[in-house]
Amino acid sequence: MATPRPPLPPARPSNRVRRSTAIFHLLALATLLSGCGAYHIGDPAKLPFSTVHIAPPLNASNAPQASALVGTSLSRRLERSGRVALAPAATADAQVEVTLLRLEREATIARSEDTGLSRRWRVVLHAEITLTDRRTNRPYFTKRTVSAFDEVYSDSGLVTAEYQNMPLLADRLAEALAHEITSAW
């Protein structure tokens, strides 16, 4: 009976194969990273103002608590954006005026026990925004309409559900308003 031969050690790739593999990996890495070279975080457009004053929002809607919530949320959103700073009216480069126009309700899902009653409502808050250059008194844009919506379940009553949901709806509207202010128009 012949004795089994010990297994051969695994073959090592030649220097040429190792170099080719290394060059391939370097080229692949350079190709992947070249796409990141032109990427810039944030909006590249420079705004014509650096400070802004937010006038207290006017409320023509049927949501009495909304104006204070929208004003506070808009201030927070603009501060967090890092693109503009809040300033008093006397020193600000730009003035923001917001008017809450209306609060709309639309029934989206009916109750299972009574199809004449709604269980879920789509609540939409509409606003109008004007942005003015305080140095020249010329508007950047006037009366631009902005809206935000949310879904409200009326299991505990529609008035209660709307009241509890108003801070979220106001924050969504403030997000849309802040986008209008800080984006390139």
C-alpha cells in the first residue's frame, strides 16, 4: 500500500497578477471617489441677504392657535438652516411676512359603522408669504402661496384631534415656508 502524498501548499499568485489586481482596485476606488469631488453639502446658491426679520404671522384662517405656532416653528427652522440669521426689524437685510389664509378639512376614510361619518380627515393649512429686501424696499417675491397637510383621526372628536395635531401641521408649514425663503427663486 502506497503512502498518501502530503497536499501541496496553495499556489501563490504571481507578481504580475498581484500588481494587476492592485491596479484594478486603485482604479475602481478612484472612479468611485471621483463622483464625490464635485459634491457640495447644502444649497449652492448664495442668498442676497444674510439676516432676516420675521413679522408676526397674520391669521385669516379659522385656526386661531396656528399663527403663534407657525411663527415659532419658522424661526426655529431658519435658525437651524444655517443660511440666514434672525435679526430685529431695524437691522435685518430682509423682511418675511406670513398670512395664514385658510384651514381646509377633507374626509378621506369613512367609519365602518356609518359611511356618512368620516374617521380620517386630511387637514390642509394654506399660507401666503412675502419676502422683501429691507435695504431697497423691493420685494424678492410677493404673496407666494404655500401649503402643508396632515391626516387626522377623529376617533376622539375632530376638534380635539385637530387641536392636538396643530403643532405638527404648523411645523410642516414652517418647513415649506423656510424652504421658500432659503431656496433660489
